[in-house]
Amino acid sequence: MDALLSITGMLVCLFGLVRVILAYTGTTRSAAPDPERVKRFIDSAPPIQAPLINDSNRTDSQ
């Protein structure tokens, strides 16, 4: 009876380990940035206004 309980416990642990590994690989794959979406995000940004550019250069040189 003890052997059956031990074997069952080991099988449950192995099953859990496989589930954790599959979940981990799924999350790392989905965290990679999509280059097309990044490009669209950058392209949709409003342009920087000229006075803001000139003001930032003036404060850097002081």
C-alpha cells in the first residue's frame, strides 16, 4: 500500500512539473514584442514641436 501511495505521489508531481514547464514556455513566448505593433506605435506618436526641441537644447548648454 505504501508503494502504491509513493508511486501515485511521484506521478502527480511529474504531471505538475510538466504543467509548469508548459505554462512557463507559453508565457515567455507571448512576452516577445511584435515588431509590426512597435512600428505602428512609434509611427502614431505625435511629432515633437520645434519650440520644445529648441528649449531642451538651450537648457542642456547652460
